[in-house]
Amino acid sequence: MTDTPSQTVPDRLSVHPSSPFYNEELLERGIGIRFKGVEKTNVEEYCISEGWVRVAVGKTLDRRGNPMTMKLSGPVEAWIKD
């Protein structure tokens, strides 16, 4: 496995390919998210500088087939799992 030049995570990242904040290479490596001191596994998008995460709400989908999400505010930490 090759290392990227930077081991830092981006300020904002999304799991949706249509988003301008999508990064496939980084998502394949694995990103850990801690929100308000609790590790979250259902994060769809996050922004560290603005202090929010967007999490999936149940199994409901919007009209485009994407998971319904809710934006939560608070301290966000992110790290690369590998």
C-alpha cells in the first residue's frame, strides 16, 4: 500500500460521489469520526471547522434514493484508520 503525501484528514468529507467533498481514496483507507466524544459509524458527511456531522436517520430514503440525514452540531474529530 502506498502512503499519500499527507496523513491529515480533510476539513470536510462526504460519502456521496456527487458531492464536491467526496474523496474515494481516503474513504477506501477508512476514516474514523468522533462526535461529542462518541465514535460514530453512520456519518454521511462532516465538517471539522464548522463543527457538525450529517448522520443517517433510520432506513428512510429521500426521493432520490439517498438516506435521510440530520445535521448535528458539536465538536468533531476525524482520523485515518490505517
